[in-house]
Amino acid sequence: METSDNTYKAKGKIGVGVTTTIVKTEESKGLGDTVEKFTKATGLYTLAGMAAKFVGKEDCGCGQRKDKLNNMFPYK
């Protein structure tokens, strides 16, 4: 469960009679953090990691791209 601003995220199972802990997620510093949240939510982050390993690379380069986008388009 996430709010519209993606600040809070449910941890654990959600359902009737189930206790759920709500934890505050880290706020996005820039566009790179937002892109990372989107790719993790859609499964593209995992797919990129698998593709990198398939071609023999240890890292897909997502972290470097995230940092670059955060520097280019920071949130104020």
C-alpha cells in the first residue's frame, strides 16, 4: 500500500484481520530515485540485472545512471 506521493509503503501481508506495519520510505532526491522506484515496482530492475549477468557483466549500471539523473534533475 502506497500513498499517492509514494512516501509510505506497507510492509508485510495486507488483508482482513492481518496486522500491517507502515514504514516511511526514503524520499526521492531527484529523477534517478523516482526512476529506480518505478523500475523496481514494475520488475524492470530485476530484468536489467538478469540481462547484465546474461551478457557477462556484474552490474547493469543502474546505480550510475540513477546518480547521474539525480545530479542532472534534483528535486528541491
